[in-house]
Amino acid sequence: MKSPASPCNGVCRIHSVRGLCAGCWRSGEEIAAWPAMSDGAKRALLGALKKRRKG
């Protein structure tokens, strides 16, 4: 199975109150950790991001 692609869409602005990127909805910590995350952890985070967007 192919490794999940980064959810980054080039809109890289961390919201001052939420602490999440306005483009991909990840925290700064999640963005920094992405390259070292396992494929399973990436998939889990992508699922969590879907829920955040619906929020």
C-alpha cells in the first residue's frame, strides 16, 4: 500500500487562536511530525482531520 500523501495544500498559516493551519487543519506539532510518522499514524491523522473540518 502506498504511503499517504501530505494533506498540505500550500495555504500555510497557523490560526492564532485555534493553533491549526488554515489550509490543512494540522497543528504545528503534527506538521513537524508528519515526515517521521508511520503510514498507520498518517492515516489516523488524516481521519482526524476530516472530523476537525466538519467540527
